[in-house]
Amino acid sequence: MPRRTPFSRPAARPATLLVAAGVLAGLTACSAPPEQAAAPAPPPHPAATVAVTSAMPADIADMVVPTTGEQTRLSQGLDAFGRLAADKALRTCLAEHRTPAPPHEPPAFVRFSDIPDLPFIDRNGFNGVIVPGAADATGDRPAEGAGRGIQDRCMKTGTSVEQSLRTLYVDVQGSWFREESSLRTHPRVLAALRSFGPCMADRQIEAPDENAFFALVDQRMQAGDTTGERTLARAYSACMKPAEDVRSELRKALGTRFRADHRQEIDALNTALPAKIREFERRYGVRISFPVL
């Protein structure tokens, strides 16, 4: 996919819906997240770090079928872990051939616009966050001739590593986000969203809706205006809360039904995902991590 964004809307393309950032950003033809008109463009560099934990959740399904902003941190960690392992496989392959890494962004945690993590946004803003253990991309450069062929082969190796993890859960997760996306047009949600523009106006922010708001976020981020971006993040957390309170209630009920309908697939993930994660940690010398407040 061409560019990473701090947000992704993962509703329309289940096979690639969460590849919103990654080891091969800008170099492969991964699908971009759909409907990004309401998402800010990427900053020049993601924020350096946030606090993380490596503790696996008691319920593995929380990583795949998130119903709250807090649970999306688990989903971010799972997705980023696959990209981190892929990046390690890519760099190992390149090192064996004494070939430089191609230009690409480091693996980062990417949040979901459909399930906003308002407390996290309030504290950390909209910038993406580099995953702990990601290699410094400084010094990466494109290669020519034989070197370019090696880079291409090693990139395919990285892609296959990430996909071998994602294959375990992407179908279930894709089904969940398709169902969850129905809440965008739920009458109660649309009614609650009517307060968003007036709430922004009360804060002297000219943003009648989310599209207009994220256009402002984009301007601040592209200008490197950290103070302005953080002010907007705090306003978003406050003004989106009424709608998110409604969505959260509806989403939890929807999630309960979804988990019951997909119990067999989710039970299989409870065994397969932890085993695959442990395998990757041993094989690639990386560790899964999840953002925390």
C-alpha cells in the first residue's frame, strides 16, 4: 500500500483490511484502507514511543474482535507483531546477501477510526507509534540491478511471514468489521453525531463533521504543529464521546452475538494464535507488545 495513516477504516476489504502500515509500505501493492476521507494523512514520522505491555489478553478473541477502544490496542499489537516479524525476516534475508534494505517505514501501531480509542487519543494525539523493537530505517536506500532483485525476493519473504500470521485470523476479523461498520448509519449513532459540530464550535474549531475535522488534523500534522494537533486530539476525544458512548453500547451487543455465531472459529484461534505468536517470537527474535495508557 502506498502510505501509512494513523487511522484505518477496516470495513471493506477483509483479506487486506488491516495492512494499514508495514514493513513494505510504498514498495508493495497492499490495499490501502478504504474510506480514508475522514482520516488524517500521515505525519513525516510517527511518535517515538508509548508505554506498552507484552501480557497476552485472557481472551484471545479480544485481539481479533475488538468492541472497545481499549481492545483495539490488542488488535494493533497483533497486526504490528506480524509486520515486526516480517521486517526482521526481510532484514535477515538482506543481510545474508549483503544488500541494503529498501526505503520503507518501520512497523507501527495503527488505530481504527471506526472504534476510536478516545482516552488514548486524548493523551497521545493522532500520530502513529513505532513498535518497540523496530529497526531504524535510517540509511535505507533503493538498489539497482542485481541488488534490486535481491530486495524484491527478500520483500516477498517478509510478506509471506506476515501473511502466515494474518491468515489465521483475517477472515474472522474481516467478518467482524463488516458487521461493526453497520453502526455508522445506525439512527442512534447519527443522532448522537449531530452534537459533534456544535461541540467543536464551542471550542472555536471550524469542523462541522469528521471529514472537516480530520482535514484540520492533516494540516496541523503536515505543518509539524504538534501543539495544534494535540489541541485537536483533546477536542475530538471530548466531542466524539457522546456518539462513541452510543456506539459502544451497540457494539458490545453486536460483538456478543458475533462471538456466539462464530464460536467455532474463535475457539480455534484461542489455540492457534498463541502458538503462532510464540513461534514467531522464537524464530525472529521479536516480542509482541500492545500500547497501554
